[in-house]
Amino acid sequence: MDEDREEARDAMRDLDETSDQPPDFIDQVMETVRSIPPGRVMTYGDIAVVLTARAERAGRTDSYGPRMVGHVMSWFGAALPWWRVIRSTGHPPRFHHERAWPFYQEEGTPLLGDRDNYRIDLRRARFDPDDPDDPPRQDAP
């Protein structure tokens, strides 16, 4: 029970940090998620790293983390291809395991395991929006 309270407090603190971010951060997360091609994925951390690197290249000191991206997705992700943003373990978004499965099947996302116990093959499916040499997957429909 104490762990649940601690986790809730952490989530509220992180939500406060996210809500303090300019709308530009929210827009950047949404734009990055929209850029992920079918059959490909990024982790919450991948998105945070990409946005932090872009800020640094622009001369800003903005720094983002996976939880901040997660909070944006929890508030604004329903209209996005949310199943393409996954946990660092390769598992689909928490509590959306069953709901995400048909999207992965339809898009030809490389998976490991079966429907009851699967994760995304990050080695084959990870997308880098800032890498011009990141070729599109050939086996995606």
C-alpha cells in the first residue's frame, strides 16, 4: 500500500513538471509520435532523448525524461498511434497489452513471443527520426 502511495506521489510530481512545460514540448512529443512509421516503435525514453538532443542543437538547455513523455501520451495520446510508443523493455504501453496486439499484427511490427506474452523486437523495430540512414522496414505492409 505504501508503494502505491509513493508511486502516486511520484506521478503527481511528474505531472506537475510536465504541465510546467511549454506547449511546444507537448507539440514536439505529438509530432514525434506521428512521425513513427507503421511497424516501427520508439520508447518513451527514445522520444525524450531525441527532444533533448534537438533542444541542445538549437542552443537551449531543455532536458526531458521518459515520464514526461508518458504524461503527454496519457493526456494527448488517444488521437495518436499510441501503440508505437512502448516501454524500454519492449512491452506495449502499460495496461494496453491486448488492445495494442491488433495494431502490431496489422502493421507487421516485429514481435517476440505469442499473443498472451509478447514484446516488440526493439532491435528490428526501433525507429530514429533523426537518423537519415534509418531505412524503412522492408517487411512492413
